[in-house]
Amino acid sequence: QVQLVESGGGLVQAGGSLRLSCAASGRSFSSYRMSWFRQAPGKEREFVATIIWSGGSTYYADSMKGRTTISRDNAKNTVYLQMNSLKPEDTAVYYCAARPRAGLAVRSDEYDFWGQGTQGTVSS
């Protein structure tokens, strides 16, 4: 069975950085698309970034471009999200998601597997 476990969240001041990790296990992810979503209190879950596991091509939400990098380490079966220049509005629970198809997908209902999330809080 697929398991996704996020880590790396915490409290950071505005302008600071967070590096989130998603440890994936249960099967080969060579044909998977891996993504990060986030959900702030009272708001819908929104797309952050995505990467194709095998090829490494990436795509980012407009609000994250220029200050976010998604990457993966095949040997560790881990996906990372590096976020810089953080703002208070970036405060959210960040989720790792997996989809066993390579086509571009930015909606949460297009993903089959989810982690439990990690809290990122940005203070002003």
C-alpha cells in the first residue's frame, strides 16, 4: 500500500524559508506524478507544485513561482518542497499527494494518495 509521510513544517518569520519532505513507500513511483497542496483554515485545498517522478519536469502555482522549488531523490523515495520568501498568507497545512499517471493535474480530486500533512506557520 502507498504511504506518504510529510515532515519539515514549523514556525518561521516572514521572509524566511521552510524545506518540507515527503517520504513515499509501498511501491515503485517511477510512473507517478507527485505534488504538494496546502490548506489554510477556512479555505479550500489549493495546488502548490508538482513533479513527474521519472523525468523530473515541474510545474508551479502562480503564487509560488520564483520562490518555490520541488525536487525528488530517487534513492530515498523522497519529494521535497523548498519555500523561500515566505509570507503570513503562506500559513497552512501542507500535504503531499501522489497520482499514478503522468498527465498534468492541479486539482486535489485528481490525486489518489495523500499524506497527513505538516503545519507551516509564518509570523509577521
